[in-house]
Amino acid sequence: MSDDPFFKPNRPPPPPQPDERLFEFLSGFDRFRCELRDEGPHGVDAQFFLNENLLCRRRFDTRALAVQWAEGERKAMER
């Protein structure tokens, strides 16, 4: 058992989570990539990149909503 208290009011915030690559695909000569970024209590950012440049991003309350939106955008982009 640890002697550390459960609640530490001066504890530093946890380090940011690394980006999670959700998927990547080629369309012609263009490369599309979607990453999820966990923003902690602020939600999850879904970010699309086109050839390493930010194309669009959207913030969601949950990871599941971000994945659902990203999959829909992917289907639209692949058409």
C-alpha cells in the first residue's frame, strides 16, 4: 500500500497523449491521413491531413464520435 494521498492538489497535469493515427490512404498522387488527438477533459480532435498539410479538424466529446465522423469523411474522400 502506498503512503501517497489519493488527491494531490499541486500535482502537475499528466503529459499530453501522443496522436493516434487512425488511418491513411492514397487517392491518385495525394496522401490522406487521419489522426486522433486526445485533449483530455476537452474531448478528442479528429484531424485530416492532405500531403502533410492540415486539411480539416473537428473536436468531439468522445473518441467514438470522432471515429464515426472520420470514417464518414473517409468514405466521402475516397469517392
